[in-house]
Amino acid sequence: MTTANDNGPRGSSAPAWRRWLPLIVIVALMALAFAMGWQRYLTFKTIGTNYQALQDFIAANLAVALLIYILIYATVVALSLPGGLVMTVTGGLLFGWLAGGLATLVGATAGATLIFLIAKSSLGEALAAKAGPWLGRLRDGFKENALSYLLFLRLVPIFPFWLVNLAPAVLGVPLGTYVIGTAIGIIPGTFAFSVAGSGLGSVVEAQNQIYADCLAKGGPDPVASCPYTIDTSALVTPQLLVAFALLGVVALIPVVYKRWSQRNASN
């Protein structure tokens, strides 16, 4: 005996809604975040002007502060908000390079994994079912060397982080491979910027004094006439970018070797 829940429009449409609902929710949250201007708070000015208060809170609530930082970082990544560099440097500034770097790894990997799972359930299987054979061949080739390709995409800093979160979901990368590749692939950049952030304490304090002195002079609009700037241009050097690119090339060595071996074996 069948019921209305076994067949008919409701039975066939409910699974589709369950599949698409997470994507709808995350897109709605992204739209809300940008509409509310949350990304404007992800700046060195926000961190710098609250530096002492943040230090005091961390000194009294280290575990809670680390958890809050991880949750904020995961949210920033999941909602694709600009500010990953600011967050990573801030982690080193507030917690030190080791604790800040580890917290960043957890937060970034968690946020990336969340968006990966949503994209995989909502987009990946749907595209795989509807796309032509070219996508199937691309998925097969990517899955065959998924870890090496993912490490390359994570290490080479020319690909947006949000794009590298989505592409593996569409290309059928297994969850375990994705998590491992993400966690390992972001280690160099994470700790490089965490170390840089851990040495910015005196720079932030000096800028805070300059900013406070400027505000004290008053004027018609002191906030607008008193810029708050922390020069971070030295953090991203050509040498650092070259180093990341070389690491990306190293990640592809197993792929090149496998194809070379297969070609020689067929001759």
C-alpha cells in the first residue's frame, strides 16, 4: 500500500529541496554579510584600534578567544568574505605565530570543508549527471591525482581561495583527500603570515599612538582626516610568491612522474 509520501510531487521534490537548501542558505548568508558590510570590519584598523582590549580579553580567556577566532575564520572562509590575509596576520599578532597558525589552520580548513560539502551535494553530483563526457574525463583525470592537483592549487597563490574550495567539489574529489590537501596546502602561507603578524605588535602600538595624537588635535572631521595605516606590503614579497610557486611545482612532481612512467611502459 502506498501513501502520498511514497510517490507523487512531494516525494520527488523533497530530496531536491534537501540537496539545494544548504546552498540557498549559504548564498543568502553571503548576500546578507555583504549587504551589512561585515567585510568592512576585517581590517587592520579594526584590529589595531581594539588591540589592547583584545589582548586583555585573550589574557583572561585564552581558550575562549582561540575558539572565537577559529569560528570567525571559518565563517569568513565559508562566506567567501575578503580578509583572509588580515585574519591570518591577526592570529599571529594576537596569539603568537604557533598558536595563531594552528588556529588559522583549523578555522580555514573547517570553513573550506563546509563550503566544499555544500557545493558537492548541491552542484557536484548535479553537474556530473547533466554534463557531457568532457566533464567526466576531467573528473576522472583530476580524481586520479587529486591530492597533487589540490596541493598545487592551494600552494600557488594565483588562484582565489574560494575558487579552490568549489572546483574540487565539482570535480569529484573525495572528502578525505580534500581535507588533507587543504590542511597541508595552506601550511606554508599560514605560518609565513602568522610569523609576520607575531612581529607587528610594536608597529600596531606605534600606529595607535600616532592615530590617537591625530584625533586629539580635533578638527571638523578628525576620523576622516586621521588615516590609520599599517604597511603590509612587505609581507607579500616577490620572493615569497616564488617560494609558493616552487612548492606548487613540487606538488606536481608525482603527476609528472606517473605520466612519464606510463608513457615509457607503453613504448
